[in-house]
Amino acid sequence: MEKQALLYEGKAKRVYLTNDENIVWIEYKDSATAFNGEKKAEIAGKGRLNNEITSLLFSKLHEVGVSSHFIKKVSETEQLVKRVEIIPLEVIVRNYAAGSFSKRLGVEEGKKFHRPLVEFCLKNDDLGDPLVTDDQIDILQIAGSEEVEYLKTKALEVNQVLTGFFQEIGVRLVDFKLEFGKDAEGNILLADEVSPDTCRLWDLETNQKLDKDVFRRDLGSLTTAYETILGRLGGEKACT
Ligand code: C5P
């Protein structure tokens, strides 16, 4: 497989074309951003950690029958994925109150929900990724009601599997964000990444934050937190 021209550069990743029109080459960057890009930093090693963690989680999901765009990891910071057109929605699953839910609705962080909650936000940086209802998604012609139901079902399935994986390694899956895309045949595939950048992960016993909130809230070393997650998942340590 040959890495070709840069197709797109986002806040955390670069996407390159390959010699296969159905496959793209993803490079994870060391950039950290929060609050819609208002807070920024370069953190050495972050790209490697997110690539390793995402590759491990997508592989584990695949083993239990949850497919995604992921094909394989090709280097410490790169992976090959199926080319999809991203559906411009952030699909958020919450098991406990935290973050924007707590802030907006005045619920104490850490309160367990009696069932998982699925929310949708419009992927639009200029608008600050606003929450959208199922009807708004339909009116905006982003996805019809059947597709929205499919996204909810898939997101809840991923939640069930990931909650189990994380529980086994002593981590509470508080909430996370997924993205989905459509391949050339119109099949909806889980895409983007699943990493401590996109999940809230708290130590089961101490509630220590092991995710991007460490960066958002200046709680210490992001790489130490992400290394803890990678280490517990059985991933490889950095070459020194
Ligand atoms: O900020 P909020 O509480 O809505 O985030 C919910 C979950 O979605 C968190 O795990 C957060 O890391 C993730 N998220 C994300 N990218 C965004 C917004 C939220 O990965 N643009």
C-alpha cells in the first residue's frame, strides 16, 4: 500500500489517499485541542498513544463482531482505514453525568444514569457542535429516522462492548463520542477513533481521570494518563 497525497487535515489527524481508492492512510498528530480549538498544545507521544489505543479497541470490537472502518495499524502513528464519507454527526453515549451534560442540566458529575443516554451533535466547528434532535437531523437531511435509529442501536452496542472491556481493566466508561461514515456502497460504518481523546475514562476505584479532561482541566500529564490506559489494555510501551 502506497501513501499518496494529503486529502484532509483535521485537529488531531491527517488523512492521505492511497493507491487503492477505497482505502485511506491516517496519521495521528501530537496536537491536543479542547473547547472547539480555543485551547491548543503539542504533546509529544500523543499521536502514538491514540493510534495504539484506537487500533487495539477497533481490533477488540472486530473480534466480537462490531465492524468499523479500521483495517490495520501500519506504524506507531499510522493506520489504514476504509474510505468513508463521514456523516456530520457526533454520536455521544453517556453512562454517567459529566462534561456538557452536567453543565447544561445542573447534574453532579459522576451520577450514574439508570440507562445509557444517546445524544447527537452537529459536527460544525463554526456553530460549536450544537445538540440536534432526531427531527432536526431529518429536516437538515443529514439522516432519515431509520438511519438515526441504526446509529443509536450501533452506538449502544459499542457502549455495551466497550463498557465490558474497560471494566476488565479497572476503568469506568463515563461517556464517549463516535462518528460514522458511509462507504462507496452506502454501508454505514463506525469510523474516526475511540481513544482517551474521545472517551471519559475514570479509574474504577479512585475515579482518577485518565482521558482528555486531564488536558482540558490542567490535571497533570496527559501522556501519563493515556499510557495508563494503553498499558492496562495490554499495549506496547514507547521505544526509548
Ligand atoms: O463535552 P461533552 O460532555 O459533551 O463530551 C461527551 C463525550 O464526547 C466526552 O467523552 C468527550 O471527550 C467526547 N467528545 C469528543 N469530541 C467532541 C465533543 C465531545 O470526543 N467534539
